[in-house]
Amino acid sequence: MRATILLLALLSGLPLRADPVTVFAAASLKPVLDEVLAEAPVETTAVFAGSSALARQIEAGAPADIFLSANPGWMDHLEAAGRIDAATRRDIARNRLVLVGAPGSPQVAPEDLAGKRIATALTASVPAGLYTRDALTSLGLWDELRPSLVEAQDVRAALRLAVIGAVSYAIVYASDAPTEPGVAVLFVFPDESHSPIVYPGALVTGADEDAAAVLDHIAAAREVFAAAGFRPPDPP
């Protein structure tokens, strides 16, 4: 497909984009987005990290074309700062929050975790950590479990701590668990225990038509996201 696009551009005399479309995306999107971007209509490069870190980089002028956040709050922040094109903003997918541990472990409830080391993303800034804090607070367990939390820079790093056995459990997204055979889902947090886990996407201000085509491609890949454990976005 890319070869065809290149040939058509050469024949039509249209200018070719010198650099790939750069996608700044929440770390939890890496496995599925690698698959989706492999079929993008133009060349892309992806940068994965916690949504908070990426948003701050974009706000500071980092050369991103597309931002995919793991919660609406950081997208709202960039929209207020004039760093995204609000007209292009849309929800890409939704997710659930789960507790994972070693395969074969018994199912466990959060109230049984006192004294156990539990990995999570940064609870003051990274979306997965913010959802974790909301859920534990809603369940009346935040003060009790907070000393047991091992905070990682993003949700994939938290998952890795559970995989290598550095912690007993990790609180991650439902889409993270199938990517690692070293963990199993032991508890699913009720949806009502935290704010909805929504992944909005938008063009960064000044992005071109190639970037718009890539964002459309990502938004249309619902079957790929569903196969990776994500939920579809709510109807607009």
C-alpha cells in the first residue's frame, strides 16, 4: 500500500512528506498500536510513555502529530493550552481496570491485599495510577493499601514488575494482561469504582493531512482493538 501511495504521489507531482507521522501514545496502547500502525497509509513512528509525560512534552513543543491519551484529562489540558486541534478529537477505545498476579494464583479481592506489594502506575499523574487511586478510594482501601503500592513510571512498567516477580500483584488495564503469559487476571474492578477509562485521540495543532489520515486509520481499527482486549468507544 505504501509503495502505491508513493508512486501516485510521484506521478501527480505532489510533494512527499519528508518525515514520518509521529504518534505520541499512552504506554498501554503499545501492543495494539504497533499492529495498527503497521498498516497505516503513510510511514509512522510511535513514542510510548505515560500520558502525563507525553502531554507535557507536547505542551513544551515536542514534534508530535497525533496524541493518544489514556484519559480525557490530559487531552483536556492540551486542548486548553491550544496544543491540539479540538475539531479532530474523538474517542478511540475504552478499557477496564484489573488486578493481575502469577498464573494459577487464587482469585483475590482488593481487601485481602494488605501487606502485599502491588505495582501500579504513578498515582498522582499517570492515568492508570489515577484510576487505581479512584478505585481504591471508592472501595475504602486507599489509606490501607497505599503503603504497599510500588509506583512505576507507566502501566506497562507496573505490569513488568509483576511478570518478573518483583511484586505479588499489579493493577493494570484489562488489555495489558493478555500480552504477558506471566500474569493472570485475579480481580476486575467494578466500572463504578472509578471514572470511565477512555482513550481520546486528536491531531496536535499544525498537523497535516497525512497525520489526519493516520488518525482516521487508528479510529477505524475497532476490530483490532477489540481483539486486543479493549472496549469500543461510547457512541458520540
